[in-house]
Amino acid sequence: VDFDGKKAEVKKQNPVAEAGEASALLGVMDGDQVLGSPQAPVPFVEFGDFQCPFCGRFYSSTEKQLIDKYVKIGKVKFIWRDFAFLGQESFDAAVAARCAGEQGKFWEYHNYLFENQRGENEGAFSVLNLKNFAKTLNLDAAQFNSCIDSQKYLSVVESETELGRQLGVDGTPSSFINGVHIIGAVPFAQFEQAILDALK
């Protein structure tokens, strides 16, 4: 299920969370896509699906405010993790974004995907379109095509999705701000309060 603001809820993490769970939510893990300084004090982890319309809403509103107000000044590190659950195009898009990341353009590709959402599993993120997106972003086509054709990062996307399930994620966007779980594309003020609480 996708989550919108109407179903929003905040869950406090269990203070005796296992060490592995804490590190998954509070630290940068191998394979993470990180925007901002890795040394920023507040980790903001988003589990998302590139096909999810509410993730698209989060991208166009919350994420941009978050970057401008907190990431750019070194207070928040924004960590993307894949939670691909809406079908084949979710997995293909997630793999494609990581292939773009090999050429230093993960975030540009991430943004382009959200700006080109056109329904779920209707061909918007077909492999052909994903390759065309790479050309538009001036990626090395041969390297990118080889990466996506081999499904090089599929196992990484699958394991991140499974990690999300272990942490209680069952829809997207699902965000953890310093361990506090916020479900849905809720108003920015709700995310901001969690950031301010963490900065205290």
C-alpha cells in the first residue's frame, strides 16, 4: 500500500532496538546513496519506490525543502534506500539509478525518475525508457546499458527492500529521522519537528 498524509503516523523506535537495527537507521551503510555531508549529525533515511506517487509528492515538496534548509548547511544527511514493491518497473528503475550512480549521477537520475512518473507498471520505466533517460542525462550509454542489462544491482535492491521490511516498512515513503519512523508524504512541518528534536 502507498501511504499518503491521511494515513500518516509517527512511531517511536524501541529504545532497546538491536544494534544492527540502530546502525541501519542511524549510520551510513555500504551501498547507501547519501546526499549531503556524511558527517552531518542527523540521519534522514527514506525508503522509497520510484513508481510510488506519494514518493513523487515527497520528492517535489518535502525533499526539496529538506535539502535547502538542512542538507546544504550540513545538519542533515539524506540517505536513499530502495523499497521496490510495486512491480518489475520499480526494480528496473532502482537498478538503473544505481547504474547511473556508477557515473556519479545517482541523484540526477533519481530526480529524473520522479519527474517522469506516469502510472505504475505501464511502461514509463521500461528498460528502453530507462536507457533513454541515461542518454538525456549524458551518461556513457555503453557502460549504463551493460550495467542495466546485466541487472548488476538487483540483489542490492532486493536486500535493501528486505532490510526495510525488517525495520517495519510496509509502504512508501517511509522515513526514519534519527530513528523516529514517519510514514507517508506528510506536511514538511512534521519532518522538520523530528529534525529539530534530533538536533537538540
